[in-house]
Amino acid sequence: MERVYYDLLRIFSKAMDQQNVVLICFGFSFSDEHLLDITRRALRNPTSHLIIFSYENASSTDFQIKFSKQRNVTIIAPEPGSVIDFARFNKILSSILPVQAHAA
């Protein structure tokens, strides 16, 4: 199991080190120090960008603290008293992604 975890971390790190990478996060707290470190290291690249969808407004403060030194992080938080749940997250993505024609 440790080997699988190590391999996944290596794949994630390699992907994040590429140019013009955008990582969209939803439902992840960045409490795992290994993933947080890899992500922060990748954000040293000025062409990378992290977009975090915060479930509730209060948790956006934690993200702001964790990524206070990175300028290429966008935190999207709901208005106080509201949440961005999975259904709302899908609606947001559907509204901004291009519609693709299906092959017949």
C-alpha cells in the first residue's frame, strides 16, 4: 500500500511540475502535509494555478492561511450561510465548460 501511495504522489508531483497546469480542487482540505508540500512546490512555477472551491465560507479562511505565500491560488467560497456542495460545484463547472458535440 505504501508503494502505491508513493507512486501516486510521484505521478501527481510530475504532473504538477509541467507548464501551464491548472489544478481544480473540491472536497480536499490539504491537511495531508505531503500533498500540501507538493502543491506548494508546484505553485512556485508562475505558469501553474490552483483553484479551490471551498465547501463553506468559514473553511476558505484555512485555505487562505495555507496558501498565503502563493499568488497563483484562487479560492472560491460561497456566501456566508450557503455551501458549495457537489451539485452546485457541477452546476458551476457546467456553466463555464464548453458544450461538446456528440458524434453520431
